[in-house]
Amino acid sequence: MSLSPQGQTLLQLLVDKIRDGRFTRVNGRAVGDTEWWSGEIRAAIVYDWSIFVNDTPPPTLPELIEFTRAVVEGRVALLESTIRTRCEGLRCRARQYYAGSDGRLQCEVCGWTKPDNRFSGHIVELHHIRPLADLPSDGSTLTLAEAIASLAPLCPNCHRCAHSRRGDRNTFTIEELKTMVPSRLPDSGIYGD
Ligand SMILES: [Zn+2]
Ligand SMILES: [Zn+2]
């Protein structure tokens, strides 16, 4: 591995700063251990830091002014919007279809189930594999079997992930999510010590 002239300058700068005596021991290493430090700094310079870089542009001044203004939350407003209606009967049948022997739904991606019946309601949600927005405006007519197969039970976490594909508005498929989200099933090792 070779360092660019810029990297070498940075390395020299850092090593000099450390030799200044500002630190005596860092991470259990003596400051005099320049070989180890050089290795650490070299690794840091070539490390792909881009994963830590937030790709949303910084706010502009008008936006910052807007952010720091007092906001009113919770004011009642009349909302007018177009929504996609869902068939409540289908959701009820689908919940029965996907429920396990204990009556609980299990996330198809990570295996999460509601851990305690003192939590009310259906926490595992039914996700439309084909987004509702893609259907014709007058809806689509399916057999009950087709309609149930078009839904997948997902925990709120995986459901949010499914709809969070960066760059376009398509959802992730269940198969894609399974390769991206760790399983929470007891034998997966996630819960083990
Ligand atoms: Zn899940
Ligand atoms: Zn969904």
C-alpha cells in the first residue's frame, strides 16, 4: 500500500502531534509506539469512510431559520386527500390464515412475534407485496387465495425497511429483506449469549 503525498503529509502531521506529548497512552498503546500508530493511521486513511457520510445536503440558511422557529404540533386541521381503500374482510381472513397455532402473526422476514398478549392489537402488519399505489384507480379484483398470497406479515421494523429502498419508490422483496435483516428466531443466535 502506498500513501498519496496528501496522505503522507497528514500522517506526518498526526505523528508529530502525537510526539508533541499531548497524549501519553491511547487505546492502551504508548504514544512512542509509532509503528503501531502509523499502521492505525494508514488504515484510517484508506478506510472507506463514505458509509459514515450523510448524503443529504446540509440545510440552507433559510431552512435553518425555518427549523429554529417555534412550531405548533397537534393543531387540528382538516385534511383532504385521496386514499386507497383496503378490504377489511381480506385483512381479517389473511390474519387468520397467517396466524400460528398460538394465534399470533410472525414476521416473514425476521421471525418476530408479539412477545406478550398484554400488548393490544396486531403489531405484526400485513404488507402488500405489490404496492397498492400500482393498482388501477378502481382497484383490482382478486380471488381470496390470490389476495391472501399478495400479503406478507411483517413486523413494524421489517415493514419500515421494506418501504425504505434508497433511490426509488419500489419496495424491497421479502427475499431481499431476508438477506438484509438478521433473523430474530431463537436458533439464529441473535438472542443467545
Ligand atoms: Zn421483522
Ligand atoms: Zn407495506
